[in-house]
Amino acid sequence: MKKTVIAATGGIVIAALALSGCSAGSSNDDGKPTGTITVLTNRTDLVDTTFKDYAAQFEKKYPGTDVKFEALTDYEGDAKIRLSSKDYGDALLIPSSTVTKDKYSSYFEPLGKTSDLEKTYRFAGDGSYNGEVYGISTFGSAMGIVINKTVWKDAGITTPPATQDEYLADLKAIKDKTDAIPYYTNYKDGWPLAGLENALGTTQGADARMKLAADKSPWKAGSDQYNIDDMLFTTVSEGLSEPDPTTTNWEESKDLLAQGKIGTMALGSWAVSQMQDAATKAGKSADEIGFWPMPWQTDGKFTSVTTTDKLLAVNKNSKNKATAKAWVNWFINDSGYAKSQGAISPVKSDPAPSTLKDFQDIGVEYVELNPDPKGKESLLTDIANTSEVDIFGNTYRQKLIDVARGAAAGTEGSYFATLNKQWAAAKTQVDQ
Amino acid sequence: MTRLEPGAVAPGQATSLPGATKPLIPGKKRAFGGSRVTPWLFLAVPLAFLIVLTYVPVVNMLWYSVTDWDGLSPDKDFVGFDNFVRIFTTPAIFQVFFVSLYYLVGAIAQLVLALYLATLLSFKTRFSNLFKGIIFFPYLINGVAIGLVFLYFFRPGGTLDALLAVVGVQDTPQWLGDPGVVNVSLAASSVWRYMGLNFVLFLGAIQSVPAEQYEAADLDGATSFDKFRYIIVPSIRRILGLSFILAIAGALSAFEMPYVMTGGANGSETFVIQTVNTAFKFSKVGLASAMAVVLLVIVLVITGIQRWLFPDEKKEVAS
């Protein structure tokens, strides 16, 4: 008796599992776009407004389709977990902080040959593996510093600093002559700290990623990695950043910068339009907001690294690939999403955004990083993960700020030495 | 908590109501295929949930802990006890348990405070229902919301500073920015949040003490403290023991408040935050699972000690 009961219970459990995992239906791989698709997005702020309009326009162009969105707050984390099931929407953004290129083909549908698509699209190399494109850039950004022009003017500065020393002297002038906080780290939210890594390549050029992966001690003078972190460290240790970094708030920081209570933040050009919005909301002119290149020149010229934001891809297991592909095409080419963000359009023929007008006036040269060579696509991520120095994350930079403001033991030299040691050890382990 | 409750009470109830399981009409006894199957049918759904949502993940975790899985890759290589060796040979991993001491002190303060308030409110007090509501309320709020509220509370020039300025205290530390203060602030927020639960547990236990005992004590001239010492404490001894163990386990696995408020930055990293970071930031799910197994074992050992110090007194319950 007992055995049958246990077997029956087991049967019910299995039935419950089977039912939840089951969804019938035939697939539409290359046919006419029709039916429902689910799109995963990170834009929780736009999903009920702008994206609703996009869906309506798309459904008008392709009658019979229905686009549903799922907005994920912790996009990278949630999407990564869902990738291990088959249920991750029909079209989605690649959670690139965890999915390295060599794994693209296990999760995403190829969208075309790299050699073809790179003629039309920017950043085609970022979404490619083995000559096939799996993800297309939604928009690109140039790296630089977002400034409040009035604050900098009040401190007597009207031209972008050309060296790090000049930049720090400028921040000091802001501290002395105005009431503004010269630089805001956004320590608490963390991701703006992670974004600093996008300056990689400013002086080392298009191969900076592989140079970093080949370097046993990247935290020493001469490398971009050192420049980025040394600049942050000195800014904080000289007292040029916010007094209590642990209670910062990104949404609030936009208003503070727009109102002239913060002088500077290092961010991608995508932030400019958001800051301009904040300025308009505060009753000021959008011209308050300026965007300057990072203060490291090469041969007397400013450079700015352009990087892609998230890449849009199609789920390999989707039952409705045709519609999902149509959505990707429409979103990239026709939605005007990149323009609405004041960002660099992924389509090469589109004009440069107005947010980069300052860059045009200054004469900034753009650098797009080269894709990692074949067989080394996951190298840099592997070293970063193994060393637990999250160069694409925020943990070690928060620690760096703690050391700089005297809240954790150590000096710049000792902290950089620790980072170098961890990096070198991980490099040896990964290279094996 | 759930794993401690069922065994203790169920047998007593079953024997005290023997008539309840007898069929009303003797002839129809076999209508459902035997009375032995019936309880299993009722148990099927909760058991299914328990197996699918608790035991299967735990077994999976045990398996991951002996692999080098990165959380995504289809293949998991068996690495034996490498992960455990790494945990026990890397001092940095265990250093974060030091942070748990703050939460432990906070948890003990929380128990004392909850017991004090529960005792007060179990006697006749004006507005006692209002106070009960106020004390329990924080437990009902979502932890993320509480984290955000306290973030504003603790920021420089925030609510706390403003309150202190009213009473004349100007020179306040950075509640979250100062590495010497941050864990105290976080532990205090946790106390605020979870005290309501302890309070309700204690209050329920105290109210189950028959009123005659207090009356008898009154006749004997006992003071309030005597009643607390000789009636209340002995009556709620077991719930006290249980709460204490839960407090220790909670302090070791503190996660939600520090994760929402500081993300583990500025020296506020707890063991669970470190585990989550290892798994999801550095894609070392194998190592993180091993860390989770270590925590599980520690908590099991502590629970074992609790069962040894406060054994189930089944006779008392049944009588």
C-alpha cells in the first residue's frame, strides 16, 4: 500500500512538472511576420510609454502581429538565469556581462554574415562570432565627462582640460570658487562606476582590450586601466567628490547636475539627453549641460571611445523567429530609438546626434574597439571573473573609493599592487 | 522555522481527537479506496511543493558544490572537494563572518526588546492594540521598500540628522559612509524590521498562559517582575529558545537589508552577499554553492545544539 501511495505522489509531482513545462504550437521560422512575440527589455522606464508606441507602429506595419514586453529591473542578472531555460522571450538584449561571444550560437539565432552587416551597421563586430552576427547594437555612446557649463564657467574654465593634472586643478577650482560638488561618483548605484571601463582605449587605441588581457600588471602608469582608476582615486582622495558616497542616488544626481549642485560626472554620451531633460524640468536651459572628452590626449588630440549599448538578438528556441527578426530590423532601422536617446545610431548612414555637438567643435577623434581575436573572445571576462577584480563591474572600484577616502586600510600604491597581484595570478590560471 | 514546527504539535492533536477520523456511516468506509490513502491525497500538493521547491534545489546545490559550473555552461566538470578546500584555505571568505557579530548583537537586543514589549502589552495597557499594530507593522513592509526608506533616513542631512539636530546634536557621523558605523546602522534597521515577528511570537506564547496563574500570583502578592520571572519566562521557555536559534541563524545569513542599502560596499559585506556575488558577479556558481553548503551545515549544527539544549517536551504538550 505504502509503495503505491509514494508512487502516486511521485506521479502527481511529475505531472505537475510536465504540465508547467509544456506549451504546444508550431514554429514560424522564415515566414511572414505574424502572431505574438515577447520582447525582453531593460528599459523599465520606457516600457509603458515609448515602447507601447513602438509596438503599435510595428503592429500597424505588420498586421496580425502582437508585441508584448517584459521589462526586467536587474536585466543582466535575470536574463542570464533565464538563458539556462528555453524561455527568454523571442527577441531580447544579450546580457553581455555574463554571456561571452563563444556562447552566442548556443542561445541566439544568426542574423547574417558579419562581412555584409558591417557595411550597414556600427558595432557589428561586438555581436559577431565566427563571421556570423548574433546581436545588433541598439545604440552607441561616446565616453566623456558630462559637465554643468555654468559651474565650470563660474570656476573660470571654458576649455576642456587636456591632461589629468589640469582636470584635477579644474575640479579644485570648482571646489574653491563655487558651492558645487566638483565630481559625483554614484558609488551607491555602482553601475556608473562600472561604466568608467568604457574609457578603456582612450590612449591605448583600438586594441586596448587585448593589451589589458596581455598585461600582467595593468595598474601601473601608462595603461588606460591605470589612468581610469588613478584619476578616480586622486579625485576622491583630494576630497573633490561627494562627502558621503554610500548614499548617492542616480535619479537625484541628474537633477543635482542640472541645477549646478554637481559639476562633473564621467559617463557615456547617452546620459547627455537625460541630463538635458533634467535641466529643462528644473526650469533651466538644456545648454547648461556640456559633454567633454576624457582629459587624456594622444599627440595633442582628444580621443573618445565609442561603445555599443546592449545588443538586440533573437532567441534560438523561439517559435516565431520570423516576427522576432522583423522586430529586430524594425527596431534598429525604423523606430528612432537611438535618436530619441541622443545616442549614436547603429545605422551608419544616420547623422551624428546633437548631443555630440561639443565633440565636433573640439575636434574629438572617435575610436571603436576592435573585436577580440578568434579564440580569445572570453579571455578578458575569464581573467576578470577568476581574479574577482570586476573591471566591468563596480565592487573593486567601490573598494578603491573606500581606500581613497580613508574608510578602508591601504594606500593607492598598496591597493593597485593587490589588484596587480590578483590579476597576474588569474592570468596565469586562465592562460593554462 | 517551518522545519521545527510540524513534528511537535501534530501527534498530540491527533490523539486528543480520536473520534474525528472515524467515518460517520460505517458501511461507506471503503468508498475512497481505503482510509490509509486519504491522508496521502491531502498531503500530495504540499509534499509536491516541498519536494519541488525545497529538496530538489538543495540536492542540486549539493551537486553544484562539487563542480566548477559557471552558471550558464551546459557542462559541469566534477572537481571533488576543490571548492570546499578553497573556502577553508581562503581567510577572506571567513572574515565576513565578523560582520555577522554586529547582527548577532542586534538580534539579541531585538529579542530583549521584543520580550519586554510583549510582556508590557500582555498586561492591561492603554491603547495596547494600537501599539501591537505599530510594533508588528514593519514586518509587513517589503524589505526593499524599508531599505530605501532607511537610505533616506541615514543620509547626511537626512531624517536622522534632522531629528538629532532638533535635540541639539550637530556633530553626527556618516551613518552609512563611516566604516565604523555602517554595520551598526544596518543591524539597527534589521532590528526595526524583524522585531515585530519576535514580538508577536512572544505575545502569543504569553497570552496562552492561563489567567488563573496571574490571579493566584496576585493573591500571593507577586510583583510584575515576579510574574515575569516565575510565570512568563518558564511558560515561554521553548519559544525563547527557538527565537534565539532563529536569531543566530538570521545573523549568520543576514542579507536583504545590507544588500538593498549598501550592496555590501564599505565593509558591510555579509556571508550571503559574498555568496551571491561569487555566483552571479564572478560566475563561480560551483564555489558559491559550496559556500551555501557550508552555511547550511553551520546552521544545522546550531539547530542541533538548540535541540540538545531545549529538547522537545512531548509529554507536556500531549497532557
